[in-house]
Amino acid sequence: MTNADSHVTWREMLQRTQAEIGDRVVAQWLCEHASGCDAGEFKGIVNEFVSDRSAQHLQSMLSRYSAGEPLQYVMGRWAFRRLDLLVDSRVLIPRPETELLVEHVTRFALQKMRDVGRSVTIADLGTGSGAIGLSLLAELPFESAEIWMTDSSEDALHVARANAAGIGRSAVGARFGHGSWYSALPEELRGSLDVIVSNPPYIAQGDPMVGESVLKWEPHSALFAGSDGLTDVRTIISDAAQWLVPGGFLALEMGHTQASAVSELFSSARFTNVSVHKDLAGKNRFVTGVSPR
Ligand SMILES: C[S@@+](CC[C@H](N)C(=O)[O-])C[C@H]1O[C@@H](n2cnc3c(N)ncnc32)[C@H](O)[C@@H]1O
């Protein structure tokens, strides 16, 4: 339908694309992406002819999208807070609910900087695309934070590093570590982190509620964590106090049914001010707490 054709304008191509996939917004995004323009620029080229190269790119994206691949992987990018992140099948697609987790951590980090009058050290465990850690670097004052982004997946770290390059000078405080949870951090950091934040895998193996597209396309190592989904959450909480400064902040994303189990784990590890926070849909989504003093 959208074969390379030097006499088709972008306006016509957009109409054809919309007719083919039946979704105006997605058609618009794909055409903008194939043209190399942002939304504003695209308006200015709608009467220009589509180049063969752009038509081929669009056709290839349409084939992948029609085969069920998530739009984010097809376009190879996705917006997260202020960032335009590279995403592909090596990493979880960053979710809007995680944007709120960044907000909680930003607030705590800013307060901590005011209280202690120095820059802060943060670990984003299981960084994936780097969505959390890189957003913090982009949003906290310049050079005010050193952020350790770790993952057990080398593939994910390649994506996170590419995204760090994309944020330019804000990435000055970016550090990367490969390994399982705390083993990815240098030993000297033990007892000195101001914040640990993580969106770990938290889905129970075999959970029937997981969407077909998620199961087929997203990395299972980013999703599943044992029979109750809490294997990784337990590991992160049980060792957190050893890595945080006394009075440090632990912020974890979790499944919306896990609030009481995760809060109990925080309390058993002697965390105080344990609070459950909701996501944009009003579902319990994060637990935060302060490490023993
Ligand atoms: C739910 S994804 C979150 C990715 C990213 N932080 C986000 O919010 O979009 C979980 C991440 O944890 C990583 N992971 C899984 N097991 C791990 C482990 N044992 N140690 C470190 N990272 C792990 C996965 O590779 C994945 O990148």
C-alpha cells in the first residue's frame, strides 16, 4: 500500500497509512518518524513528495507494527519524562507509572541536598534503558548527583549508555555497573548511597494477566521474579540498609497487589516512614522508606 512512489505527498501517505492501520495517532507518529521530522516540522512538509528512502522506512515499520511488535520498538524510541529514549527489544519499554517514581526520588534528593549541603549519590538498580537514572540526572541540578545505573543484562547497559550519550552534559554524573543487584556496585559505595531506586521485575511466573504483546516482545528477565513476583524485591530490600547512609531513601516500584507484602518487607528490614504511593491510574505502585539511623 505504501510502496515507494515519488509522486505521493506526505498528506496522501498519511491518509494511506491511517487507512491501513486504522489508528490516526499512530499513523501520524509513524509518518513523522519516517520523514525525520517532529510534529511541528511535519506540518510544513505535508505537501512535499515522499522520498523512496522514507517510503521504504515507513513500509518496514508498518510491516513490523502489523506483525504485533510494540510501536515503541518499531520506532526505536519513546518519551519518558523530559527524555526521548532509544528503546528496543533489549530493554523494557519505560512505562508512564515509573515517571512518578522519578518524581518521588527527585523530591527526596533535592531535600537531602538542602539538608546536608552536598551532592548526592544514587543507585538505580535494574536500569534497563536508563529511564530512571538518566531522568534524575537531567532533572536534578547540574553536577549535583552521581548516579549508578546497574543491570544484570549487558544488552540493557548498552542501551542505557547510548541514552546517556543522548543527554549530553547532564550525563556527567552517570556511572554504570554490570551484575546482579548490589554486586554491580563498587564495594567503596557500601554505606554511602543517599538513595536506592529500582523498578525491578515484579510479576509472578505464569501470571495470566500479562498481556500477549508484553509476553511475546519484552525481555522476560525484566518482568518475572519467582512464584510470587517478589524474589528480586526481597533481595533489594534485605541488603538496602547496608548500602544506604543511615536515613537514606529506598524507593521501589511494585505490582498494584503487592503493597502490603512490600511494606512489611520494608518494616522487617527496620525502614521507617514506610509509605505506599499510587500511580496515575490510582493504583498502589510504589513503596518508599527511610533506612535505620
Ligand atoms: C522492570 S525492568 C525496569 C527497567 C527500567 N528501570 C525501567 O523502569 O524502565 C527491570 C530491569 O531489571 C533488570 N534485572 C533483572 N534481574 C536483575 C538482577 N538480578 N540484577 C540487576 N538487574 C536485574 C532487567 O534486566 C531490567 O532491565
